[in-house]
Amino acid sequence: MLLGVNVPNFGPGTDPAMLRSWAQTVEGLGYGLLMVSDHVAITPDVAEQYPAPFYEPFTALSYLAGLTTRVRLGTTVLIAPYRHPLLVARMSANLNQLSGGRFVLGVGVGWARQEFEALGVPFERRGRLTDEHITAVRAAWDNEYDYRSGPLPIWIGGNSDAALRRAVRLGDAWHPLRFTLPWLNEALERLSSIADEHEKPVPLLAPRIVLRLTDKRATGTDRQAGEGTIDQVMDDLEELRRLGAESVVLDPFSGDPDETLRPEPSWQALATVAANVQMQLQ
């Protein structure tokens, strides 16, 4: 099971040097995947959670591709309706080639209504647009030699039933974001039923979970996967492996933009998980 990290590409502490430090830390600790988020127009609804500067994901990942050699690079998630699908096909293929085949395209429908308005994209049609864009991106890769760079995986992000259906119809993997394990078990049953309805294989599982280490055991039915003592987190990772997860992305950002000024606690948490993974492999 490949372990990855969602790296903050936004916030007051983020600049090229900080992105470089994150990439070197993630790769140096042995993680296999580094992913970043996507926003284009930092409208008030976006800025409330993810303030400027916000580094555009293709640009940021191209920069980090030149600073790393092994770690895979991806988006969690690219908002599909924000860009023309042929542009996404071109940038994805080029980034995959320039990085030596290390790119993973994670996509989603988006949520920031003001950002959609700023970009002139109809918010109410974001689901249908996402479906159309994914189809067009795949067609470009299949039919235009200049776009092709070998098979590029597409992860479908989102926790809704619409996202499950989209993952079955159009994706290589389902990429649920921040959840409890009981919820995931129920969602996987729905995913299997949807796949049967469409007579398609069940997509791979590639979740993104929180990483929030605590000294005492986290309790309660609302405990998210990845939250609690290191033993709880390791048990969660083992449960995800048992459920068939091919990849798991750890997200140490807890919601305070000022965390980007002080990444050391996140790096320490990632180091703790990495050390425990190594102990299990010995």
C-alpha cells in the first residue's frame, strides 16, 4: 500500500522555499506520493479556509518534480470545470513526461460558489461538466499522439453518491476525503452495488485521511480515520489495507492557515508514522 502526503500549497507560510522543504521532507521520509490542492481565484469563500498565496497545482508540481527523483506527484483534487479539458490533458501529459511518469490526476467537482462565479463557470452544472471534462481528457490521451504519455491514472474525489457513480463510470480509483471507518465500510458497499448496476469493475480505493496524532486515545463515533494515538493510526492504516486501499494520502493540515508558518509538528507526525511503518516491515 502506497503512503502519500497532502502538502499545503497555500497559506501565509507557503513560498518556494517552504514547498521545497515539504517535498524534501516527504521524499526523505520514504513516502511514495506527494499531492497538492487546487484553487484558481482566491475568492472570500476560498480565502476563509485556504488563504493566499495559493500556488496553482500544475505549476507547483512541475517545480517540485525538478526537486525530487522518486516520489509520485498528484492533485487532491483538481477542480475539473475550472480549466478546458484539452488544457488539462496537455498539462497532465506534459507533467507526467517531465517527471518520468510520476503524475496522478485526482479530480473533483468543487464547492466554492464564488470562485465558480469569478471564473464564469456555472456552479449548478459542475457535476455534468466534470463528467464531460473527464471524458474529453481521456479522449485526448487516446486519440492525439501529442497528448499521450502512457496510462495516466484518474482518481475521482468526493464522498457523495454522485462521486461514487462517477468513480465507477469514469475513474481508475475512488478518492474519498476525510471520513470515519464505519462510514467508509458502508460507502464501499454502495460502490460495489453501483459497479454491479453498471456492469463495471469496482474502482481502486485511494483515500485521503487526516493525520492528527494525540497522546491519549481518541474516542467517539465521530473519530476520523487517522486521528488518535500512533497505535490507532497504524490500526486505521491496516484496516484500509484490508479494505483494499492501493494508496492512502495523509493530510496533516487541521484547518488553521497559520499552521503553514510552523510545519514542524506536521513533519514530526509524518516521521512518527514513517518510523512505525518501517518497524512493521522489519
